[in-house]
Amino acid sequence: MRVDPCFFCGRPAWPSKGITFMRNDGKSFRFCRSKCHKNFKMKRNPRKLKWTKAYRKNAGKEMVVDSTLQFAARRNVPVRYDRELFQKTVKAMERISEIRQRRERIFYKRRMAGKRAREVAAARKLVAENEHLLPRLRGSEKRRLAELAKETGQDVEELERDELAKKAASKKTKAFGGEVKRLRVRTDGGVEEISERVGGGNVVDEDDDNDDENDFEDVNDDDEMDTD
């Protein structure tokens, strides 16, 4: 059973799977899925698409030069069937795949070496360029933390980071609109609960609504007295 690679992306195209395109000149193109077939018909370059093996090889993300890759080359040489030769070939294929996987892991480790240091350097550069956007502590708070660090023997930077984290956690986002309940102390010593509407306009108090209704009733009474 021969597993041909996809003409566009390089993935294995298994028998009875995928699409085979026959050109007028007799050349056949094997595709692993309809995605590769559609991109091929749209005349797209596989070296410019990041999900193809051609792009990864050009970018240095795939192992290109290795002796184990030569065994996958197609050889149109007829060989008489021999059971012993077939068994040796199957064992050799398993061994070659193990060696290739081990070499690919080593290649990946060498390629990713120093990535963490590069990420840290890029993050520090970003922080240095946008330092004015970072939250800061007041001078009095810094002095208080410095005195506390001298007394406790802790690091000043750690205390400052903890203080900034506490401030960030204490800040709560206010939702637009809502109802706020408050307590009001009366002149006679009693306490009453007031609900106020906040957001999108002026604060509305229930007692103010009641006062407006009472004023409206007083005005109506005065009008009735005048008519009498």
C-alpha cells in the first residue's frame, strides 16, 4: 500500500481518501482534502500559506536535510517479491520512523532554544516603551512601604507590587444604570431606607416623588378654595 503525499500541503493522502485530479496531459495530482483541491484550482502558491509543508520548509520549521528522508523518495524500479526481503523492509521502516521522530524532536528543541529569553526581552521592551500607562504609587505610599520594608526586612519592589495588585482588585466597575439603596436618619431619630435610581440621568428619590405629589395636591386644594 502506497501513501502518496498531498500535492498542495504535503500531508499523507491515504488510499480511497481525498481527491485525484487528472490533467489533460496525463499528469495526476493527489490531494488529501477538498481544501487543498480548491486552493490548487485558485492557483495559490503553497509556499505563501502557513499551513503547508512547503511554507514550513522555507521558514526553517521543518527538517529538510536528513538521511532518513531519502527513504521516502519514490523509486520506479521493479523488484521481484521475496518474503524475507519484505519482512526486513517492514522492520527497517519501523526503525527509520523511530530515528526520524527522535531527530525531529532534537531539531525542534534546537530551533526553540532561546525562545523564552526572546519573549522576556520583547515584553520588557514593550513595558519600557509604555511605562507611562502603568499604575503608580504616591510618594507618601512609597515612603510608607520603604519604612515597612526596613522594619520587616522584605523587598520594597515586592511590597509595591502587592500594593498595586490590591488596588487593582479593590476597583470595581460600575454598571450603567441600576438602583442604589441608602439609609436616611430622620429628625425624630428613626431610620428609613431609600432606593435611588442611578445612571443615564439624574438621581431620582422616592421621597422627592412623594413630595411632588403632595405639592400637586396642595395646589389643587388652593385652586378649589379660590373658585369657592
